[in-house]
Amino acid sequence: MLRIGVVGMSPGNAHPSSWSAIINGEFDGDKIAAMGYPAVADYLQANKPTLGLPGARVTHVWSQSRDTSEMIAATAEIANVAADAAEMIANVDAVLLCRDDPENHVAMAKPFVDAGLPLFIDKPLCSTKQDLDYFSSEIEKGKFIMSCSSMRYASELMAVKSSIKSFGKMELVTGVGKKDWLKYGIHMLEGIVSVLNDPKPVSVRNVGSAVKNSVQITYEGDLQMMLHLFNDLVPTMQLSFFGQESWRTVEIKNSYAMFRDNIIEFIRSVQEGKSRIDFAKTKQIINVMIAAEESLAAGGQAIML
């Protein structure tokens, strides 16, 4: 049995509870709803027959406070609340860092990285070049660090990828969604590049504003991508692919399935001894995310990669 530790939580992110429930196969919907996530309780209930992953269990949780840890533990039948990172390290085989506040990821990840534990870090991995350099150097030393948006495994995008040859040469991809660039733009970006086999970015421009990001990305072969993340937009996540011979628009709705497949890929990675996502792909995505922030600060200037 693979013993997994969960680290959480950050405001607005229910992953410590929902991911633990997906693995353990048990959840308390009332407690999850009381934490402010009734929609999470609803999708766990709707998918109850597929909850539970054989050969793995979340056995420990550790967060910024004992009360928070106990609250998370109660939502998904997690048996142990760790007092600190050291206690978790001594008792688990792998760790899910279920926080999406990238500015804190290095500090939260470091004890587990130093201990050599396999580690999955929730999206985005980081938001500065300095932090990206840290993770890159640790991976070069042989440390097991995996990070991605679960959108990489979205079933709606897998359907697009299965018919991608019929599109001919891809010319344009657009995305429209709600919320901020760093935490939600990465969903769009990672989902799209996974369909296109992670093309190489050339330049990035953010011609929007802090609350209305409009990011233009040029890839090798002159593929154009335009992503719009507006804070006050109606909740949606729509992606459109335009080739010379065909096109497709999809709306991402099945978050449960992509979360489950993401966790399965991490567990498979642990079993195989290395991340099943080449870190070069993750690094490329994070560089685009950072470049968009730099471009916005520079008044929409193009940032060359």
C-alpha cells in the first residue's frame, strides 16, 4: 500500500479534501460543504462509484494549523494529523502538496525535496524565475518533483487530441475563462499544449490588465494562441482549435475525471520511480506564465523566450 501524505490548504482550493476523497474512496459531503465547497461535495457524490484508488491511501495530512488539518482529515477519513513536516516524512511514501499559492511552494516543498520523497505540487509550480531555478536544480540532482494542471488529462481535450490529424496545420488556438492568470491561465495553457504535444513557445505578450488578462503566445511554426482570463466573466472554460482543414470548440466541465486521472498518473509515476511528465514541458509552461506577468508589467511588451 502506497502511503500518501497531503499538504494543504490555501484559500479557495478544496484539493486537499477532494483529492484525498478520490484516493481513499470515502468522504463527508456535509463537512466539505461546510468548508465552503458544496459543488465539490456534489461531484464526489455523483462519482461515488469510481471513488477509491487501489494500492494507495492518504494516511497523513499536515497544514498551517492543527484545526485546519483536523478539518481536512474529517472530510476524507484521513487517519493521522501530522504535527509537522518531519512527522509526515517519517510515515509516508509520497506527498501531494495541494496548495495553489505558488509563492509558498518552495518553502512548503523543501522539507520533502530534501528528504527525497516523491512530490506532486499543485498548479502552478511557481511564479518566479528564482523559484523555477530552485526546482530545476533539484530535479537535475535526481529529486522526484512532478507538477501540472489537471487539465492535461481533461477528457474533453483527449477527444480533440484523438482527431487532431484531421485539423491539418494548426493555425490558431483561443481560450476564454474566469479568474486570475496565474492560477487559472495555467489550466488553459497546459490543456492546450498537451493536445498539441507541447510545442516550443517563442514569444509572449500580455495586452490586458491585472483583472482582464489577454495573453498572446507565438509558438514555433507561427502557431498563434490567445488566452483571455477575466476576473468578472461568467464562470466558464472554453477552448477553440482552428486548423487549415477543421476546427473544434470545447467547454471543460468534467473536473472530477481530470483530477482522478492526474492523481493516477502521479501514483503510476511513484511506482515507476520518476515523473511521467518530462520536466522540460513543465518548465516551458511556467516560463510562459512568468513571461505574461513580465509583459503586463512592461505595458504589453513582447517577451522573447
